[in-house]
Amino acid sequence: MSDGREKKRRKWSWALVAVLVPVALVGGGCWLLNDHPVVSRATAMAELDSAVDGSLGAIDPPLSSASLGSYDVAPHYQYGFDLKLHSTGDASFSREQVVLTDIVPAKFATFREQEEKYWRSHGYTDIHAKTNTTMGGYQQPVLSATSPAGAKIAVTLGHPDRASADVTASVDWVEFGKGGAWQSPQPPGPKVGVAVDWPVVDDPFWSH
């Protein structure tokens, strides 16, 4: 009777090992096997600047805009074999630029035409347009694309309580180091703080 219980216990033990080992390898331990190519911090920030500044610079008449300060850095973590979180040594970098020029909804189609024309002529892919609805029922067109260097960019038009648009670009798999301590530099150009302090710039074309 005891031999039967022992065999049954061993059977369940091996079954548990058979389940946990693949989970650890695929879900928890993959940080050890990560062979995704990474780019340097300097390269990532240059790609973000190129995507954001190029996309906004293509709009005519020119728009007034400002950054929200530092580049945003989100280090990546994954579970290891010890079931604890470990730094993967890489991170996602992003940059957000807010458009201070007042763009009326009647000019959204013109903005989209100019933006998508720039993206297509400069080798951007995955060009899409959709409309998000806020909790307050406000419609926000969102344009998105991927730069030739792999930076993902999204332009959101129509913010009833803040800027008329914002542009966000992100780059994944950026070399960051497992220590994680790093002071992000400031993107080029003007900066703004909290939303209530953002100035609204009237433009003869975009604002009327």
C-alpha cells in the first residue's frame, strides 16, 4: 500500500517538473536567452528625434511645439529561474512632443494628408489612421507609422483640455545596463511643464 502511494507521489512530482520547467524556460527564463538586437542610447535618442522632428517639420504652415522634458525610459524586467524579477539590460525609450498651435477639427484632414505624405516619401511603414473616443465622448484621430529605423510614432489630434495634438515616438530594445541608474538628457527645443501652463498659439491657417 505504501509502495503504491510512493509511486503515485513520484508520478505527480515528475508531472510537476514537466510543467514547471517549460514555464521557466519560456516565460520566466527567457531573459537569459534573449538574442534580440539592441541599439545604443545615443542611437535610440537620435531615432526618436528624427521621427518626431521630421514628422512635425513636414507640416506646413509650421506648428509651434514643445517637449515634455526628458526622454522617457522604461527598463525591461523578466522573471528568472528563481521566480524573481531581473533586469534584462535593455529598455524602451520614448519622446513626447506637444503641439501648441491650435488646430481646429476642420483642418485635421489636411494635417493627416501632409503627415502621411511625408511618411510614405521617407520610407515609413505600417501607416494607419483610426479614431479613439475618450470617456467624455470626444473623438480623437490617431495617425501611426514605423520609421525606417524602427521607431514607432503616433500622432493624436484633438485634446479638448490640453494641447491640440501630441506626437509620441518609441524605440524598444535599447541598451540600458542592469544597474538601471541613468540621468536622461533633455530633447532639443522648447519645454513645457504641466498641462495647465501650456500656451495656446493661434495660427491664421490651422486655427481658423
